Amino acid sequence: MKTILFDFDGVIIDSEYVIRAAFTLSYREFIGSGEPPVDEYLRNMGDSFPNIMRKMNLPIEMHEHFCSYSRRLINLVPLHAHVREVLDYFQSRGFKMGIVTGKDRMRTLEMLERHEIGHYFGTVVAGDDVSNPKPHAEPILKALAELGAKPDDAIMLGDADNDIMAARNAKVRSCAALWGVSSEEELRSVNPDYMVHDMLSFQQLMMNQLQPVTASRD
């Protein structure tokens, strides 16, 4: 496998705190009282924000306010541990890499620029770039086409069931990132091909995939 597709929130960036804060503020503004269903929103991550609002029977108009609050808090979103060094490793060994996210394009590009990691990725497919976001195969197939890669030479690393299901629908191997928002139990339930606990473990997984097979000697 020489092509890697990454989910963004929860895999590359640690945005859970900001997502929770922005969602809560938007919910309070539109709905008012009651407990904001943040955990339900997080379980649907990977899909586009408007689609998630439809599933949750919440006003799509929350999106603009959610994005506004997220941008105000952008400085509170760090990279996950070892992300930069692992991206360096993959780039130095000629891997093709892309981002496939449910996040809108504008905020995705802003975050890539802030952390100065955009140059690692040959393509960015955001939630508003496609008609059918994850778990549909369309975002992954679009990313592969833009990278000039084939499904059987690619792997998708994601932290939500939508990532794993999208990979399966696109006939791409999947790897569950256990440092994101979903629990190990939730991710096991959708049967990823691999599971890793951190970015260094994912690097090791990919290194193992590249090891030549040595013929046994009698």
C-alpha cells in the first residue's frame, strides 16, 4: 500500500474540545434550554454537518454559527502526537497522501495552513466537495482519482465508523485510529481491517506492509 487517506478531525488534529464548545454554543443560540447532544454529534463525525443536523432533527442554520465559533477557537486545536514526524516519514518514502474529511473545505484549509502541514497532502476532499459524504464511497474515490491511485493500493485511517464504512464501500482497506472520538468497542463493531493506538503504531503498520517477503531456505 503506497496511498494513505487520512480523516482530519480526531486523527490529524485534536479538535474535540473545540467541537464540543462550538456545538454547545450553537445549540444554546438556536435551541436554548436542554442538554446539547454533543456526543450524538460526535458519533456522526465524518458525515457533513448539514447531513448530521438532518439526522438529529436540528436546524441546518446552526452550521454557520458552528463554523464561526470554531474559527474563533482555532488556536486551541493542536496536532495529535507524532503527526508531523510520521507525515515526514511517509513523504520521504514516496507515499501518496490525502485528506478525506466531513469538515467544510474552508476550515480544513485554514487548519492545514495554521499547522503548516498542507504540503504533505496531494489532495483534500472536504464534506462540501462531494454530493455524498462519508460513509458513501464518493469522497474516497474522488481522493484516489485526484492522487492517481487505485483502491487496492490504498488505506483509510479514521477514528469514526463513517470512515471505516466509507473505506469498505470504496473497496479500500481501513485502519481505525483509537486516539479519536470513538471508543474501541464502537470501532470494532464496524470491522476495520486494522486498529492502531497512535500515529507511531500506524507508521509501524505501514512499514511492515512494505517489508519484502524473504523466501525460506531448506
